[in-house]
Amino acid sequence: MLNYVLQYLKGSAAAIIAAVISLSFLLEVIYHNFDSVQFYFISVFGSVIGYLFGLIAFACFLLANRKGYTQLTKYLIFLVLGLISGGIVEFFTGLMLFPASFVSTIIGSFAFIISQKIKSKLAILIISVIPLIVIFIYPLFW
């Protein structure tokens, strides 16, 4: 049971980290006025979305493992998940951040599946707490 929780947390946290960093970078490149308040808002929004979509991704990951799918098939499944979740995110943001949030969601989806190869318990714990550190500790330094 603990192994499943750690798999979910490392996948969701890796997806959040990748999506927030890529979205922050893309917004800076596109709009040239990205600040720390926007970064915090994107981190919180990305974390909520990432942990919710992480449940779906984890269920798909477990199902793909049980069915014995090849690694290429798993990557294609997560590409489709990224496209669908990117469309959902764009729908809820009213296309305000298109195409940056769409691309970032796909990157986060791939980060989820790639992170499942990490076996080090220390690396898993570090990755898992980074989104929480950003959400709860980052505002103290403003």
C-alpha cells in the first residue's frame, strides 16, 4: 500500500514540478512580465490540478502495468492523457494561457510516467515534498 502511495506522490509531484517550471518559462517568453506572485498562483493552481489529474494518471499507469503494455504504448497513453487534460485546463482557464498551459500539461503528463522509473527512496521523498514546500514555505520569503 505504501508503495502505491509513493508511486502516486512521486508521479504527481514530478508532473507538477515539470508543468509549473515549463509554464513559468513559457509565460516569461511569451509575455515578458512574469513575477513571483504569478509564479505562486501557478504553483498552487498547478498543484491542485496535478494532484487531481495524478489520480487518473496513476490509475492508467496501474492498468497499463497490469495489462503488460510496452513502454511505447504507455508513452502514447500518457500523450493522450496530456492532450485531454491540457484541453480541460484550457477550458477552465478560458484559453487565457493558450498554448502555454496546454504544452505544460503535456510535459507534466510525460514527467509522471518518466518519474515512475525512479527507485531511490530519498529521491522519491525529495520530489514528493517540493510542491508542498513551494506552496507553504515560498510565501514566507516575500
